[in-house]
Amino acid sequence: MKERAIDSSSECSFSVNDLGNRFLSGEFKNIKSLNNCFNSKDTVIYSEDDETIKWPGKVFFRNNKLIFMLETNWKNQTKISRIVIYDSSLYTVQGFHVGSLFGEIKRNISKKFPNTPDGYLLYTDLIYNKINYELDITNLNDSSIVAMGDIRDVPKSLRVFRIIINENY
């Protein structure tokens, strides 16, 4: 199958917030191509806990690089409930992106230590509470992670691994 040309004009400049406003809670079947700015492909997401539980998603690429993904959830497979940003080319309105340092976003996030599953460290944006910043903790040892009971204990050098816009947060 031949890939279509990707437009790189200003019509293809989206912020993280734009994507959230445009797609979150929208009908999955009504996803459009975004002005030919991205190639897209349908996908299936499987639960980490139970591989029999799955739901539809759509991934968006530019120049063969994964930029973001839209997904429904296992309870409602018709509405978009989560958007995951994987690429540093999309910024929040405050200027944060995948790759931003924790020290840069720290003053703009909720100070509460969030309840997340083991192996994840997420903080919620203070103004846009549906935007969450997932930090890359792959290079930390378990004792370092356990010691981070307070936001002051989180190393400023940690980077945003991905940005998640979630209807349920």
C-alpha cells in the first residue's frame, strides 16, 4: 500500500491541548485524518493484567515515527477515553513536551503524590487536570522509587517519558 504525502504546513501544528479538545470523549468511529498531517493505523490495546481484555485504538505516525495514539477503553469501546503522546514535537500550551525535565514541569503540576501502579510515576497538570506527565524511571533502582514519597524527593533530572490525556483522571 502506498503511503500518502504528509503535509508539514502550519495546518499540521497541533498542541497536546488541541488533541485533547478535539478528540477526548469523541466517537472513535468519527476519527478523521487531521488534514493529512499524519498516517494512521488501527490497533488493538490489551490489558496488562488480562490479555483477554482488549479495546480499539488508532496510532498516528509522521515520517514513520509514532507521534500519538487515541484509544477507547474496555468498558466503552465507542468513545475516546485516552490520548498518549509519544513524540517531543507536540507541546502543551505551557511549553512542556515529551523529553521535558521534571525540574521544568514541577511548578506546574499537582503536588500530591499520585496513586499509580508499580513501575509508573505520573503527575497531573495543575491547570489542565486531564493532562498527565509520565516520568521515565527506568534508570532508577527500586529503593530510589520507594524513597520518593514526596514531590521534593523526585529527581529534577527525570524526563517526561510520555504525556497522557485521560478522561478518567
